[in-house]
Amino acid sequence: MDFFYAMQRLHLEQGDNAYSVGDAGNVVFLVRSGLVEIVTDYPETGLGVDASHGPGHVFGEVETLDGRLRTSTARAVKATDLMVFGREELMEILYKRPEKSLILGKSTFERLKDLYTNETLDSELARLRQEMQLSIRDAVVAHESRVLKSHNGMAAIAVPVIVMVALAVGAYWFFHRA
């Protein structure tokens, strides 16, 4: 079976998704023309572009190899033509036709290299530090709010008690002065 014969063609218009978060990771995509962005919606910072793939780039192979669900969304930035092939074709490429796996290997290697450069790690650490500082600040503010409420509650109880003690002491002094 010819490698390119087994592939299916997929055309995406701008804004269309090749896949979304939670989809089954059972196919791999090769960009023939256009541009696809891999985006993730981060709860702390919103939508972020994790990667961009232009002509000749392969994406979606990691989840296809390990059988996981998609953890991000692949969205067309402009009209895009893709070649789509399934896990069986991917395994055939890797084991029976290793010379054709160079496209896949090169793309994956470049992505891993970008993912683990010092710049990327430093920016990721900076983002995590910022998130941690915000989380700590929010926790401190919440704690101070609870402490303030508990102090106000204690004052609401303590003030009448102190007034009653002062009245009792005053009454004792008034009636027992010589």
C-alpha cells in the first residue's frame, strides 16, 4: 500500500478545528498548505498559542502514539489543506517504512527542541512563578478576610461582656463606698 494513498485529505477554512480538547487521538495530520495553531485554554491566563504548523509540519502524533485524548485544539489560522492518516498508517510508517518517518521525526524533534530550550523553560518558570504569586496573594487576602470577620465577630461578643463587667464593677463601687 502506498503511503500517500492511505491518507485522506481534509480542508479547513479559517477558524475551523482539525480537533478539539477531549477528542480521540487516533489520527495524525500533515499540513500541505495553510497554517494551523495548537491552542490551549489556560484557566489562569486564557487562550494561548502553544505551536504553529505550516506546510510540511506534522502534528497530533503524540496522542496518536500513546492513545490519549487531545489536550489542546488545532485551529486553522487561514484556509488550510491537511493530509490525515490513522494510527495503523503511522505504525506502518514507523516500522515498515522508516525512511518515510523522517518527516514525522523531524517535526517531532523540532517541537521537542523548542519545548525544552532554556528560553522556553525560563518563560514557563516565570509564568508559573507569576501564577504562584497570584495564588498566594489570593490565599492571603482570603485568610485576612476570614480573620477580620472573626475579629469583628469577637468584638460583637466582647463589647457587651466588657460593658456588663464595667457596669457590675461600677455598681459594686457605687453601693459599697464608704
